[in-house]
Amino acid sequence: MSRVAEKAPRRVTQAEQALDGIRRALGDALRHARRLVGQLLARGWAFIRPVTDVVGPVGWLVLAAAAGAFVLAGTFGWSEFTYLATTLLAAFLIAVGFVFGRATYAVELQLNPHRVVAGERALGQMAVINSGEKGLLPARMELPVGNGLGEFVIPGLAAAARHEELFAVPTHRRAVIVAGPAVSVRGDQLGLLRRTVRWTDPVELFVHPVTARLQASAAGLVRDLEGEITKKITNNDISFHALRAYVPGDALRNVHWRTSARTGQLMVRQFEETRRSQLTIVHMPSRPATPPTRNSSSASRSRRPSPFR
């Protein structure tokens, strides 16, 4: 019987242990540095985001054109591009003055009513109040209503002054229409810079489909807890009507024992019958066409073209 020699475990040298420790330390340092850089970038983006959000698409295009003009002017020495870049930057700097300013508005947004049937009229009201102690210059308000956007020009308001705007909400079809939020807009006429401030929360308008109440039919009437109360008197139901004297054959469970003990005569309960019609509605989007028969004449076939051609 041969004996298999067991392989002795390899001993790790001190140099390998040192290298492994250095590798782990470098990995931890890189992960810490990556986390620190990410936090710094997030804080920097949060700091400059309010500024970059003010610049519109046209503003970014103007800045890119100005930078490109400066590069061309420096590369080829064309003074025309220098004038172009200077003009674009001047227009951008002039637009900066339009976004400054502080408004002290208190905006109220109401819809009346909150639930309508498709086709009915629904109106909304936006009231703008100057809640500050100083007068405000004219401003522009935007109000999204469904897929549309309403724009309102708010005149200059004195302290505690109020301005109201009415608008109609389209209710052509069943939907949940969201109106708002109302935002004030500051910016230049060219659209380089645009600063918005939100003043209200969205308000919902529920547009229900048009419904028709079906008249009760004589067929298919069943008793139901959700049915309508009728004037027919019955001895067994849930809508109590009155008491009457006991008649042989009445169910003892309908006897009202307290009244019977007080009057000395058996009294039973009467009820009003509740009913509900069971109806089946068949909806046909289009009337099926009838193909021509063999007995139809050729003249009639020529007058009525077959839909199967």
C-alpha cells in the first residue's frame, strides 16, 4: 500500500504580505477618493443648477455661437467674428437683468364645479393677490390646463390688491383634467433666459361620461338590497312600512312582540318591496350589411353596390 505524500501549504512571505497590504490600502483610498469626488460634484451641481435652469435652449445656443465665434476669431484673426461674439454676449448680459426681481404673490386656483359630465361647461378662476407691502410691476403667469397652456398678463398690483382671471376648461370627452400649477415667468423677449416660480398646486377636474337612466321594466324583477323601494306591500322584505293585525297563516318571525304585549293582540310587520331590474344591453358599433339574395334583380344590384366587392 503506497502512501501519498500530502502537499505542504505554501508559506506567505513577508514581502507578499506587505504587497497585499499596500494593494488593499490603495483600493480603499481609491474608493474613498471616488466617493469624495462624487459628493463634491453633487454639491457643485446642486449649487449651479438654479443658474443653469434659468438658461433656455436659445440662451445655450447663443453661448455656443459666441464661443465658436471667439475660437474662429482667435484662430484666423477675423475681426468680424469678434464683433459677432461680442454682440451675442452683450445680448446675453442684457437678458440677465430681466430675470432679477422678487414677487410677493398669493395665488388661488379654483375649478367650479370639480365634477362635470362630458360636454357640460366648466370654468376656472385664478386670483392673484399682492401679499407684500410694496407695489409689484406687471408680470406674466402660465397655467397648464390638460394638454394646453394658458398665458395671463398680470397688471401692476398695489399692496393688498387683487386681480382675477377666468378661463374655460374643455370637457369634450371623459378624462381627469389637471389644471396647474400656476407659475410666474420672468425673462427677456428673445427667450434667452427664463425664470419660473411655482405658486399653487395642481387641481383636478373629473369629466364623467354621458349616462342615461334606464326605466324599470316589468320583466326580470328581483328583490335586492340595492334595489329601489316600491309602493307594493309585502310580508317579507327589509324596508319596514307599518304594523297590522295578525292573520292566520302569517309567519311568526314577523310578529312584533312588544306591540303585541302592549295592545293584547298579535301584530305583524309589513314591508315595502324593493326591486331591481335585470337588464342586458347589447352594443353594436355598426349595423351589419345584408348581402344581396339570389332573387334580387340585376337592376337592384346595380343600384345597391355590394359591400363585399
